[in-house]
Amino acid sequence: MAKRDYYEVLGVSRDASADELKKAYRGLARRFHPDRNPDDPAAEDAFKEATEAYQVLSDPEHRKRYDRFGHAAFESEGPGGFDPSDFGSVGEILEGFIGEVFGGRRRKRPGRDVSVEMHVRFEEAALGAQKTLEVRRPMPCDRCEGSGGEPGTTIRSCPTCEGRGEVRFQRGFFATMRACSACGGTGKKVETPCSKCSGSGRVEGTDELSVKIPPGVQDGAVRTVRGAGEEGPGGAGDLHVTIRVEPHPLFETRGADVLCTVPVSFPQAVLGATLDIPTLEGKVHMKLPPGTQSGKIFRLRGKGIPVYGGAGKGDQLVTVVVEVPEKVSREQRRLISALAEEMGTETHPQQAGFLAKLKGLFD
Ligand SMILES: [Zn+2]
Ligand SMILES: [Zn+2]
């Protein structure tokens, strides 16, 4: 295939200024960069073509020769000839562009994220807490202080990458930076590996982390601790903590409200009583008025859970259930029978109403 005209490749006129060339190339590089188009040979070819065109036209001497002789200017290997396979400088062009075009230096890969579960008590989830979490993860080796070298021995710079930890990977016209495989990206060459970590510089260890449990957190919520994941060449990943709220023997939640059920005896329901009610913050007294029906719900204002991310607190809702004795003594049975005779239906208005309706239904 015939080589396309360099000006045409960049989409600029023959009298384009240096700035116009640069702008045009930057646009094409952004579009066709191999990092953005992995495994796309067409994009790779377009990137190479644009880079070659820019390489030639951005050099005033080469541009002059190209304007006079076209592609023929670089076909001979004579003195002053230009060999497009010698693209050491393209890497430099690219490195300059990486900052401008792709927003900052190439980032080294951070370590992996780690996910753990943390169990918290109901009260801790409701009221908030500061918890210590033990996480098993690779940590810097204490024997060699993470260097990987046996203490007292020499650690040299990696000869492959000259201590930089990354190498330029040349592929045709473009160059990219890769982590150095000889040293694993550390930039160091260990002569005598540390006897504890075998030269890796890391050992499995237990890390203690402080995790803040916000008040009102729900079961299944995830807290992220930045930088507490695995270490990598570009820093540590994050730790994701899934919060598991343990069930409470007495309480359930509904939003910011706490629900509980309290059994009372028949005499307490009839005569009234003062009850000890458990709340998140300890016992409180609650007055049970005389004649309380089973199933009645009482509201203890402000005894619930702090509203997540907001002001105020929920309430505690106390459901009173009248407990009917399943077993009674002979004496109790006699007294209750006497009571039933004494009370009659007039003391049970609900029952009287029900019987009246029942009668009307079948007459
Ligand atoms: Zn070590
Ligand atoms: Zn290296």
C-alpha cells in the first residue's frame, strides 16, 4: 500500500505551524493510543502512522526534506537519511504527551482491594462505635524492613531497569513503560534474600485497623478503608468492610425506630402497673394505664436509633401483650371461676358488643 502523505495523515495544511501539527497529532494520539484501543490492530496502525508523520514534520530539517522529496527523502540510508525504525525519540515524544494527553504520568498499578466481614452487636450498630478490626494481609517483613535483602548484605540497583522499576517497551513506532520483570517493579536487586521472607520483602501478618461504625448503620452496609488493602507498586488497594449486625434477643428495627414486645399479666393489664422497659440506653420506667388492651403499642419518644446522616432519633415502640396462664393451680382455678361469675358480660363491653352482633346475624 502506498504511503499516505504526512500532512494528510495529520489532517493539516502544508503550511501548518508547529502548534497546529502538535495539536493535530495530540488529537490522533488520544484517539488511537494503544492503551485506549487494546488488541485493535487498525488503531495501532493509525497510531504508528500519525506518530511517524508527526516525528518527521515536527523536525524542521526533516520537514524541509519531506517537502522537497516526499517519502523518497527517507528511503535511502545515505548520510543524513532518516530511518523510521529508529524511534528512540518517539518514546520521548510520547512521554511528553502522556502528561498532556492522558492527564498525568502513567500510574503504577495499586495493590488489590480486600473484602472482609465484621460482626457488630445490635447496640453498636444502633448507637455507633469505634471497632478494632484484625485483617490478615501481606505486610512489610520486619526482618529486612521490606527490602527483601538479608540484614547486613548489599542491595544493588536492578541492572535491567537501572533502579527505575519500569522499562521502556518498544514495539515498532511507539514505546510504553512496563513494570520491570527482572526486579518485579522494585528497582532493586537483592544479592542475599532475607531468610524470613525469601526476598519478597513481605510476610503475611495481622494488621489492626480502627473502623468507625456510624450510628444507625444497617446490616450489609459497606465501609471502605482507603489504602488498607494489599500493597502494590503503586500503593495499597482499599479494604471493604461489610458490616453484619447481630440480631438482638429483644429488639428489632424499623428504620430509626426500635420495636419490642413486652408481656404483662392479666391483673397488670386490668389494674395498671409500672413496667421496667429495656431500651438501647438502659432500663426506663413505663406507666401501664389501667384497662390496657393486649396488642396496644406505646411510643417512647427519642429512645430509638440516631437518624443516619441526619438530626434526631427514632422512637421505641413497645407492644404490650397480655399473657394468658397455660397452667393454673386448683386454688387459682377456683378464684378465676369465681371472678368470671362475678364479672359477667357488663365488664367486657367488647365481648357484649360481639355477642349482640352475632345474635343479629342469625335471627
Ligand atoms: Zn524479609
Ligand atoms: Zn528492574
